[in-house]
Amino acid sequence: SNGVDRELRAPICCILGHVDAGKTKLLDCIRRSNVQGGEAGGITQQIGATYLPVENIRERTSLKAVATIKVPGLLVIDTPGHQSFSNMRLRGSSLCDIAVVVVDITRGLEKQTIESLDLLKHRNVGFIVALNKVDRLHGWKTCPNAPIAKALKNQSEDVQSEFKWRVTEVVTQLKENGFNAALYYENKKMKEVVNIVPTSAVSAEGIPDLLLLLVRWVPEIMMDRLTYVNNVECTVLEVNEDKDFGTTIDVVLINGALSKGDRIVVCTKQGPVTTNIRYLLTPYPMKELKAKGVYKHHEELKAAQGVKIAVRGLRHAIAGTALIVVKPGDDLERAEAAAVQEISNANSLINEDERGESDDGTAIQEISTIKTCKEGVYVQASSLGTLEAIIEHLKTLSLDIPVGGCNLGPVHKQDVMKATAMLKRKEEYAAILAFGVKVMPEAFDLAAESGVKIFMAHTVYKLVDSFTDHIKKLKE
Ligand code: GTP
Ligand code: MG
Ligand code: NA
């Protein structure tokens, strides 16, 4: 097919890689934003989505030939590189069309780079390697926003030779992980051999090259996949408690359209829940979906987009599952059956927990497939993804701290009540680990009265550290 009169949707591109490779900084460079500068400890702790309209991309590529871009934009998903956030890397890589694996040229492949490569291999997702931080090569002369070939020509022989051996090293490491790769401008088999694009997120060399590959080459090789169709394909990315909208679900609309008022079937731990879209929200173009900012209200939205949906009568959806739209005339029973299947798939992905089921079975059962046990700490977070990351981190510690209960949103008196149960069972676990949430004054009062300790911090690592320090002190 020549694809002349096809309508293409925006490709969905997931950014993966090891901690501090420069994933967020690359996006900041493209968006001209400073998300990275505002992150606690300089680490990403939440999956995000940003829509980049084609006009903005065109401006960054210094591309005159407008007609050659056939997609309306690009939807990029930023993921954290820290180990405990593998859930978010899995979700991002599961729903993207293409990935960009960011590698720090001065460090080569690292632990989470390899984890990301394995995810992509497993899911058969194509990717581009952004070989980032070229400006860190000793003696690099910056050429802001220049195409990489032009920037390289400007460098001394020493820089060029360091560049060459570092590229060779990364190519070798990729080969050891089962991938043939080459600098994209030397790559004669672009479909079979992984493209490497050298970049700098600070001085923007190589950014035009990366963007052009994403908006011109990617649509060319996956024209069918990117053809807009009316059937809704939509995946839950994250679940949040929002102070204005209550429970909201961040979704990635992969194909089709969503309308305000649409009847939807959402997958929850308790089974399919049928409800309506109350608000259909997006951030402004070039802004992060996860940022607590101003949202645009929409009547209808077409794929691909990162969308925040507010619904009534729903506690918590399971992240990673499909959101199913029931249009007038559609069979609701069939939609619900599809949701049941989704839920069972999600459950089978979770390893059986040898610790057994919680006897408290309230809040947590509604949240996700997270399992809790009788004796353990209480964890509370602003989003499902961070909640999972904290629980994951607790599991990997040598102390092996179990989780007795968890919840999303502000810490209320009821949460403290639940944590007090541990005072009699296992006093050291009579604690709440609160991340990114407010603690209500009555909750503070009750905690102080009863002896439940509340821990708070700006990063999940500091949060868990402060709790384990406390446990260690108790044991001394
Ligand atoms: P996580 O989200 O925590 O996994 O990290 P990340 O991959 O998003 O990296 P981030 O954008 O936080 O960048 C890490 C550090 O590297 C920051 O201090 C950035 O300023 C710096 N950095 C990122 N890209 C570049 C680059 O191209 N050149 C230079 N010199 N520094 C960079
Ligand atoms: Mg980041
Ligand atoms: Na970082």
C-alpha cells in the first residue's frame, strides 16, 4: 500500500534506560521544559506521558519539507530508571510502538539498560538507542541543536577517536545482549540492525536526528500499525487520587476515540465495573500527564493521547489492563466478559505470594493485584505505581519487610486505625509509610496517641531507609 490517503495516529514512544542516563533530560530538551530539575533527588518516580504536536517537532528538526511528516505528533512515555520501578518500565514497554533506550556514552550498558533490552526483546518491540551525553566527551565543542554528523565534523581528532571507541564498545555490548546495532547514518539495514543516535540532552546535538527517526522513519516502517481506526484500544497506565477529581485513571489511548459520557468497563480486583466517563482531561501539549497542573477538558479525544479520566463510583482500576468502551448498540455482556479475561491475565502475571492473603482484605483488595499479609507495615501513596514500587523495594531488602495493608490518597484516621492493629501483633510494624500524600490532622493526632509511627520522604528510597533505620534501632 502507498498509504497516501491513510490517516495515521501519533506513534507511542517509550523512553527506557538505566538511572541517570538522561531520559527525562532528553525530554526536557525536546519540550524546552525543566521536569528533571524539579524531581526529588533528581530521580523519576512516576511514569509520565507527553504529547508532542508535529509543529513543535518540526521546529526542532529544522526540517523544511513539511509534507514528509505524516503523523500528527508523538506521544512519549517517560519511565524511571531505578530498580524498584520495574512495574512502570513493564507498562511503558507493553503499550508502545517503539522505544528509545537511553545509554550514557561514558558508562555504556548498565543493569537497567539490560533489563530494558530484555523487556523489549520479550515483547518484540523495536527500539532506537540514544547514545546520550556526547557533550561529556573530553574536549567536546558544543554545537547547539546541530544534526549529529555536523556536530562531529566540528570536533578535534581526539574527540572523534574517543567517540569512535566508545561507540564500538556499546555496539559490542549490544551484540553480547543479542542485538546487532550501528550508528544510524551508517546503517544499511535499518529494519534489521538497531539504530544508534548520539545525542546530548544539554546542548541538543543529535536531537533533530532522533526526532526525525521517530516521526519519519518509524511511521514508514509501521504504516499499518499506525493507521487510525475507530476501534478503541486503551490501556490503564496509572491510578491516582486527585484532590479535585477524586479517583482518576491515567490511560493511554492507543487507537480510536473517547468521548465524555462514554460508557466504559474498567477492570478492578473485584471484577469488571461499568461506569461513565465523567471528565475527559489532558495536559496541555508538551506538558506531562503526571504533573499536577492545569488540565484541558475535552468532549472527544482521538488516539494517540495520554488521557486522564475521572469516573464516579469506582475505587481503583488495575494498572496495565484494558479500558473497554461500550458504544450504543454494543453488547455489554461481551465487554464485561472481555474485562474478566483481562483481570485473570493480570492476576496470572503476579507471582503467588508465599506469605498468604491478608485477613483484613479491605482497601487493598480493591487496589490491584498486590498481596498483603497478616503482619506488616502499612503503605500509602498517591498513585498505584509508586505504591507498587515501595512494596517492591521493601521486598528486596535484606530485612525483608512485609506489607500488612495499603491505600491510595491522603492518610486518614481510618488508615491509622488499621495500622494500630500491629501494636498488639508486631509492634515494630505499627507504622505508616506515606509517599506523596497528605496526612490529615486527625490522623496525626491518632497516630501520636496510639503510638503508630508515620514516615514520610520525597523519594521512595529515603522513605524506606528512614523506616529501616528505625527498625534497626529497635533491634539494637
Ligand atoms: P532516572 O529517571 O532517575 O532514571 O534518570 P534519567 O535517565 O531520567 O536521567 P536524568 O534526566 O535525571 O539525568 C541525570 C543527570 O544527568 C542529570 O544531572 C542531568 O542533568 C544529566 N544529563 C542528562 N543528559 C545529559 C547530557 O546529555 N549531557 C550532560 N552533560 N548531562 C546530562
Ligand atoms: Mg528520569
Ligand atoms: Na535521574
